[in-house]
Amino acid sequence: MRIGNVKLHPGVLGGAAAVIVCGVGAAAFALSGGSGSGSGSGGDGSTVDEKPVASGPPTAAEVRTTARAFLAAWAEGDAARAAALTDDRAAAEKALTSYRKDGHLTKTRLTPGKRSGAEVPFKAATTVSYKGKSKPLAYESELTVVRRKSDGRTLVGWRPSVLHPELKQPGDRLVTGEAGDPPIKAVDRDGAELTAAKYPSLGTVLDGLREKYGKKAGGKAGVELRVVRADGAKSSKSSVSSKKDDAKSTPDKTLLTLSPGTPGTLKTTFSGSLQAAAERETAKRNRASVVVLKPSTGEILAAANSNPTGFNTAFQGSLAPGSTMKVVSASLLLEKKLAEVDKKHPCPKYETYGGWKFQNDDKFQIKNGTFRASFARSCNTAFISQAKKLDDDSLTEQAQEVFGLGRDNWSIGVPSFDGAVPVQSDAQMAASLIGQGGVRMNPLNMASVAATVKSGTFRQPYLVSPDVDDRTLATAPRRMSGATAAALRELMHYTAVAGTAVKPMQGLGSDMGAKTGSAEVDGQKKPNGWFTAYRGDLASAAVVQQGGHGGDSAGPVVRAMLRAGA
């Protein structure tokens, strides 16, 4: 049997160094040449006959044949032939060549799994060899077969993750050699070691800390297979220009160690007990993220995500914060004398601004109520009604100058997104007052908001002391007045004892306050649930995406953190 011009022996392709295993259901993999099925075209795209160009999704037979031919060529080490079976020949050939040359990966064995539509999962078993040292590497990935419109040919839809799931974007590479950054032994505030095995959510954080502090911590690099990111905004940079990409930045990652280096010790601000609690709470839920801070210093005590190996939403998320943003908006109205805690304040069922008709949850209204009542009940129209008295940049300036948000200058120790409150006009400006519009935050940002209210001043969150690398922490241009800070604490406390945050905050004492939030997202049946609160010298915020009301979904997560830190 042959694939193209390569003879296929039972179970072996191209000798001992390259094998493709048919696996379960192998009988379904019909071989009809080594270049996909493609009606009406030859292997080089030239017209062979006048048959009509095929269209529509690839057939099951086309998927099996195209996938099998691609995996066979890859396993044999024929980068050019494998790349020709993809829809991006240049990018695929470069990546496949790098796989062997830079990754030093040989004896690759690929086992297709059960097809699902146009997707074919497969297992890879290969050997990493470098200067006399070698170790096996096994992982799983998948490919998708697509049809090229121009000639109907079926090809593998190229993306870097086909080679390895940790290759996230074009330019990411597998590289074996002396690690550029020595390993670190990260420890918590009490000196106990932090590992991804014990605290899964810290996996990407530890990678980022190594990238930024590996050399400063005094360790010695070993020989490793690692993912080297194409991302230009590495966590080792802290300038304003590079900070704008931190929301998307992903640190390099070690996949396999051939010879270990000597780690340097790096002390962090994490609390082992609080981190363990954060891991437990997020693991119980889908798409939950939480952060805990120390308001008096800005130290980050814990951070966790339900999907610990995925995107770090806790630090890098960019989501509308819903009514938790009313803490910032309330500070603006208080400072501009547009509201007072116990002064009458409008809260109608509806309020129109900029052509949009805004309403409250369940269309409630508060007749002859105070601003205290409106804040505690999370009245949208109480804020929208004041939009006409504000400038387009009023909220943006308040967020940046008092709460330190959206200035792209935080340097916490690993990549983070520092919030965004863009200048908007008309209805979008009004929507921003209630945490919609273009406002974007994450639990780190909203925990910082609660911490700023508690302490009365913005202190940039951080997880590695600035003394380690002499970096300068961000500051806010001005501090809110003592009267405004006291009024905000009164509003948040009242919300916790008589408003929407009662249930999560019940029994947590007198020195505490909270704010709930729910943010509508297009295409979601349920809104994202938010909750931010402080208790003593702890501040925490959580989001549960598609969780519904913040008090019911994110509130219990924050409650658990505030209790664990007591």
C-alpha cells in the first residue's frame, strides 16, 4: 500500500524514525494518494479535468484521507510534503521544520483518534534529544480538515496548535536547549513553596514570574524543551508601551526538563491558606475567577480561576463589570455634589439618555428615596439620571485619577490588564456609569476598587515586592477626599447589611462593605455575576461568567475568601 510515493508497511511509515498508527477505527481510513481528495485539481493545484469544483463540508472519507496523509508526512519528517497538505503552506512548513530543528523532536509517532465531523484528534509520542540527553514526550492535539473554495481541495486547516496545543499563535515555537530564564522556587509570604501541582491556578503565574525574575533570583538555567512565545509584550517588560499588550501576553512555558537547573528563591505576597481557599471555591464553579488583596499595602494574597490552565481571567480578563462599577460612579457623583448619602435622589422605573431607554432590574422604582437606598438596591436610573450633568470624560478621569484604573501602568510582577474606562458620549457614556458600555475590568481591578474605598487611597496591587527589581509601582494622581471615602464606605456597608449584598456578607462583622453586579453580554442567556467587598484589611472581587445575579453567584466566592482570611 502506498501514500503518494511512500510505501506503507503494516504499522510503519518511513522506517523506525517515523511511524503513524492507525489506531481504533483504522479500517475507516481509506488511502487514495498522499495529497487529499480534492476534486478537479492535481497535487500542485493545476487543473486535471473539467469536473465541477467540489463544495460544501468535507466528506467523512475526505477528512480521513487528508488527515492520514498529513500525519504520515509529518511523522516521516517531510515538512514540505506535510505543509503542502495544509491551507497555509508557508507557515506550516516553517513550523514543521522548526519542530525538528529547534525542538529537537525525533522518532515521532502519531495515532489518529475518532473523527468528529471535520475534526480529527490524535496522540503524539516523540523523543526530545539534545547533546546526548533524551527523554520521551507524549501529548494530544487535533486538526481540522477544510475545503479550499478555489478548487474544492480538502486540506488541513493550519494553526500552530496542530503541532502542539501550547502553541497559541503564529510564531510560537518549541525550542530545546539551555533555558533562557533560570528556574525559580517561588514561595508564599510565609516561606512555603508555591507549585502548580498544589495550586493549579498559579501555573501561568509561576511561568510569568520565572520569565521576569529568573535571572534576578540567582538561579542557574537547565536544558529544557519549552514553548517560546512570539508575543512581543513579555511580562519581563513593564513600560507603558508594552503594558498595553499585557492583557493578551502569555509567558514562555517549560514542557520537559532534560537536565534541571538550579532554582533561585523568589518571595511573593501570596498567602498559602487564602490561595488554597481560592482554588477550592473556583473549582466548585464553572468560569469563576477571584482575587484577594490587602488594602493597606496592595499585596495580592490570592488569585484563582475555574480553568487553571486556561486564560488568566483573574489578572488579564477584560469584562464589563456591571453594577460593581457604581462604586466608582458613586464617588464621582459624591465629589461633584450630584448626590449625597441621605439626600433624596431619583430612582424611576425608566430613564432615557442619548436615545437609549434604561431600566432597573424587574423595572422597580424607589419613590422619594435617598441615594443610600438607590445604591443599596443597585438602581440603574439613579446613575443614568445624572449623565446629563457630566462631561463625556468625567468617569474616565475619576477612574484614572482616583482609582488608578485604565492608565496601563500597573506592574504587579506578571502580565495584567489594568482596566479600561474609555471616553464615550451619549448613551454609551451613560451606560458606562452602570458598568456597561466600553468599561472593562477583571477581579484584580475590582478588588483594587474595594481596597481603595477601604483604605481611602489607591495602592497598586503587586505580588512581588518592588524592592526585588527596583521597579516603581503605579500611583493615582489624586486621593479622594476623606468625606467621599467615608461616604463610599457607608454606602457599601449599608448595601452589605440592608441591600443586594446582605446574604453573602451576613455575619461578617461591622467593618465591611460590598457591592453586587450583573453584566449583560450579547449571546449569553445569563449575565456575568460580579461581587466586590472588603472586610478588615482584606478586599476581594469575583466574577462568575454566565452566573446570573452577582449576589447569588460571585457573592459566595468572595464571602468564603473574606472568612478564610479572618
